[in-house]
Amino acid sequence: MQSNIDLLKESLAVVEAGDVKKLSGLVTDDMTFEGPAPAPLAKAAYLGLIDALIHAIPNWKFDANSFVERGDKVLVTLNVNGTHTDTLTLAMLPQPIPATGK
């Protein structure tokens, strides 16, 4: 059986590859994402966030380290790099953010 850390690492690679459909199959229906969002995100909202980020920052890469597994949760420290080449539209933002080229 795959550990939760290995599953998270696989999910990060899938996101970097831009494959939201495959990501959807890797995460459970009852998953929650806690991170740079105003509140925890359920699966559909999380997948929507990832899809929007991939669209706006198609070359993003994770520099992930410090993986810690606690029960069914994994804590990880991430640095994300990429170039903002298209408009970022998220429901949690008051307005879309035009591409910056940075």
C-alpha cells in the first residue's frame, strides 16, 4: 500500500504535469486541502483551484521538503515557482489577476 507521503509526492508530480483529471483519481472524495486559501477546500474546490493555477501558471514547479505524516494527514513545506502567463481567475479573489509575466 502506498504511504500518504508517497501519494502526496505523486500528486505534486501530476499537478506539475498539468493533469487535473489524473489528480482527481488520486484524491479521495472526502479529502480536504488546507493551505493558502481562506478556508479548507473540499475536493471539487481544490481541483478547481489547481486547474485555474495550471491555466495561469503552466510551468509551475514544486520544491517540496519536510514531509511529515500524522495519521491520515501529511504536512509539507513547499516553495512554488513558475511564470504567470495568463489571467488567474479564482472564486476566492475579488477580481481576476492579469498575467504578470513574472
